Amino acid sequence: FLKASLLFLETKAAGLSVLSVDMHVTEIKKDHNTDKYKCSTLIVRRNKEFTTIIKLDRAFNAEQDDVQMEFLIGSSPDDNKGTYITVSIGKRKHNGHWKGRVVEIQGNGVTVGITPDASCIIGRFRTFVTVVTDFGKQRTQRNPDTDFYVLFNPWDPADQVYMDKEEDRQEYVLNDVGTIYNGEFNNITSRSWNFGQFEEGVLDTCLMVMDAGKVPLLFRGNATEVVRQGSAMVNAQNDDGLMVGNWSGDYSGGTAPTAWTGSPKILLKYAKDSGLPVCFAQCWYGDDTFYGVSILNFLHDIMCCLGIPAWVITNFFSAHDNTGNLKTDIVLDDDGKVDPSRMRDLVWNYHCWNEVYMKRLDLPEKYSGWQVVDSTPQETSDGLYRCGPMSVNAIKEGELSYPFDAKFVFAEVRRVENANILTSTFLTLGSLKEREAMQMAEHRGVSTKDYLPLTEAGVDFELQADTIKMGDNLKLTLNIKNQTSQTCTLSAIITGCVVYYTGVTSTTLQLWKPQRVSQTQVSVKLLIILRSTLEYMPYLVEQSNLLFVVYGHVEENDASLSTMRVVTLSLPELAIKCVRVCILYGSCLAVAEGGLHMNLALPLEVRKPALRSLPSLSESSLLQLSSSEEVDVVSNDVYEIEDSPSQSFAYEKHTAF
């Protein structure tokens, strides 16, 4: 009998058996703010009670019956590691970190309330009900229908990711669409993105990514650890990553990088292919390091899907300090040209990262709140390519001694103009707080003696350029101003480069060397015209921009000065509207408005009916537009349907314009 009492028996014990377990999925998901998830499995949030009904073969007696619920996660559940949870609901009056209580007894049914701990592991738990007697244990069999997910809970003050405003929770947790900003600070553009964290299968894929990244279950209850591990999981540097990069222009065998409009399809394909990278992405590179908007969107999806508030941040004119001195070095050669071979630091047109909201248990209270986390860094952190989480408040104060990766983030944002466009991470250039932050950073061990102070030039210049469309001529204006009462003689050199948005040079254009300007006047303007077809169009690459650097030398005091300007080439706009739709098998009239410099492929789905003595129909038609003409894609051909000769439909032909 002693041996038998240690076994899990599948037979009746003391006349009490479990017949069924009802998880109340629909009602509970609404109460836990998880009803948006397109998932038939129960999803609950930490530190919030959910109820389940246990159906027995007789009435339950709380004073005599010994029943416990068991919740398991992972392949080797262990009570000491929080992966094996037991909750007593009978005479044994014992609870661990999870709380349980009998809510109601009605007939042979027992309604049990379960409250997961506010710091418990997040993930998918398996549920078992065990009846304990003097003769052994009767345990229910494995049933996937009684599984449930536990997520972080921004609605609960005891949870690490608590947000106190409902409108913030709606925006940063429950909003599944958003806008990604790009371009450059003088010409900010945007694109919409479907985060889709509630789509069917996405939650399982997020947990799959954590498993693939070998994130220990022990870490999955701490939002700081989940975010830090997540920063390393989604990028391509540490392993195969989520997507395959392709810059060849040939995207056969996959999807063109610019065709993606959301994350769900990518994540679900990744899961369907058992973790194989999805084709294709264009994460622009430098120094063998990959970057990309898609990667940060994945991290946003994972965080929001798991219940951590997050948003996407765009930092324009973003400095990337690879030398760790909080300075961004632009190196010029003797001719005044940018010298890429000697540059380790870069200035990007823009760089995107995520910010997540949480209480930092490892930092002083004032450094809780928004945290920077960058899933596309250039440098390793603790041996992996990742960055953050780092407190936004600590960055603003120049407190760089706190974890994680404070110096790198601080260097990115400390010289940003147009402050507070998208986030409060930045400090206004030249403000008192900005100077105090820099002084604090230097106090924390950053050397201020790397370079000698610059000589006052007495001359200031500014390079101006209008935003243009690709293919237009470009006008550059160099404004030179003498700030002294003396005559100043300035020699200037202007260099043009075709660069990726990351600042990596693709092609160097010609040099312009204006004649020396003897400034007896207050200001002088120099005008340069670039002809598109000859001077820059042949050298453009995908997502490229034009970078112009001006280097000047003042003869009177031997002072040097420089300035730079990035010009983003906007694409021609295209407006397409469907002005008439025929219900019969997808025929429609498409009207394209706006000039085009390239072909547009517009796939139009066509249903394939059964035909009699007619050519076979393709599953889709391809309409190519290369002009601004109105295009009527409706054919006048009428075919009979085999089963209903009296009916007809319009068939959309393959037509190239």
C-alpha cells in the first residue's frame, strides 16, 4: 500500500472522480482584457483571478475531500523553479504563490478561483486535477483544452509592467496597428504597419521564438530579462534570425522586402517552417551588421503580445558611436572628402528602436517607466548583439552607470535637434538639462580630453537643399556669413555621396571647389545645380540618399569648419482607386492617377469557374501600369457557366499596358 500511495493512479479513489474541467474561456478572456486574441485557448493575466468549474461524480465536501489543481510549464516541471504549481481546494488548506479558493459548490460541480502570482512565469501552462486519498492519487489525463496562457498584466498595480492610465494601456498594449516614421529630419515620411499581435497563431509563435532563443523559464517572469533576451532573439547577428536579407533585386522564391505591410504573415511563416528564416528582408548593413525596421516590429509584437507595453521610436539624424567616447567622428581626407575607411562612427538619417514600459526592480525607483531596447544594434552587449533595456530618465540625466548599454544609447540622442518630435527621450540641444546631462555623463567616466578645442573660425556657413523627387535636378545653396568685423577669406570644398540611410557610403560624386571668397560683405550665397540624369541618378541604390559635406578653411586665422546635409529623394506618388466593381467573378475597373517613373505590378485575384469549351483561366491576373492613363481591365468577353447555361460572367484577361 505504501508503494501504491506514491503512484498516480488512473482509477477511482475513495468514490470521488473528476469527470470534466470547464475553463470558461469566453467569459474570462473578456474580463482579463485578452478577448482580442484569436485563440480558442484561455488567456489570463498575472495576479487576476480566473474561475474554472470541476465536474465530479458526486457532491464535493470541502471538509473531507482532498483535491488539488496542478499547473505545469516546460519539459521538466519543478516546484522550486516555479514551473510546477499546486493549489489545494479541499481539506488540505495549503497554497503557495498561486492562490486558490472554492467560489461555489452547485450539485456535483465546484467553481474554483485561481489567482496566478504577480511575478509568475509567463507562457502556456498545462492543467491537471488530482484527488488525493490514503490509497494514492487520481490524476486527470493530459487535455490540451484545459491549457491556458498567463501574460503580464499592465492593469494590476502589483505587476512589474503596470500602467495607471487606461488610454495608455489601450495605445501601448491593445493597439495592433501603427505608423513607422522614416526619411530624414527635414523630410519626415511614414508608413503604416500591421503589428497584428492578436492574430491566430502569433502568441504561440512568440513563445516559440523565446524557446528558440533558449530563454530560461526562470527568466520569463521578469520583464527586464524578457526584454533583454528578446532584444537578442529577433536579430540575425546571433543566429539565423527571422528573415533572409536580399539586396539583389531578384526576389523569386520569396516576397519582396518592400511588399510586407505587417508582422503576422512573417511570424506565422517562420513558425510553419519550423524556425527557418523568412524570405526576404532588406536590413541595411555596415561593418557586417544587419539592421531593419522589420526586426524592431517583431520585438514590438512579442512585447505587446506577452503584455508588456511598447511603442516604436524613430530617432532622426541618429549618431552611432562605436568608439565609446560619446562623440561621433566624421573623418575627412586632405581633399575634404568623407573617408569611409577611417570612420567607425556613423550618422544615420534615422534609426528605429522600441521603448517598453516597466518597473526596473534593479534600479532606483525614479528610473522606472519607459526603457530603450534596440534589437538592431551594431555592438555586442555581454557577448550578444542586443541593447537595453535602458532607462529613458537615466539617459536624460546622463546617469550612464546603470544597466544596460547606457553609453551607446546616450550617444545616439544627445545631439538631436527638433526635440520631442516622437518621444521625450531627447533633450533640446543647448538647453540647461542637456548640458547637465553631458556633464553627468563625463563625470561617470567619459573622457573630455580626446580632442583639442576648435579654433573660433569667425565664419559660419549653412548648406541648404530643397526636398526633391527622384529624377529632379537638385539645387544646393551654401550661405556664408562673416561674424566678425574683419575681412575673412574662405576656401570651401563640397563633397557629394550616395549613401544608404545608415550613413554607409555607396558612391562618391564629384567634388565642387568654389573660388575663395573674400568676405567684405556680411553674407554670401553660392549656388550649385546637380543635373539628375548625369550627376546622381546612375549611382542610386535601394533606399539611398544624397549626403553633402562642406569643409572650409579660413586663411586669416587658420581655422577649419564643416557642415553636412542629407537629402532624401522622395518617390513619385501613385493613387489608385477602383471606381466600379462587378460582383461577377472579380471584374473591375481600375484607374491609376499620378506620374510614374517605374512599373507597378498590381495583382488582381480572379475566381476560376467551371467552363465549357473555353480557354483555361489563371488563378490571378497581373496588371502592369507604366503611365498615368486610365486603364479599363474589364473584358467584353462573356462565357457561359457549365452548370447554368443561362448565366454569364465577365472574365478579366491578362493585359499588359
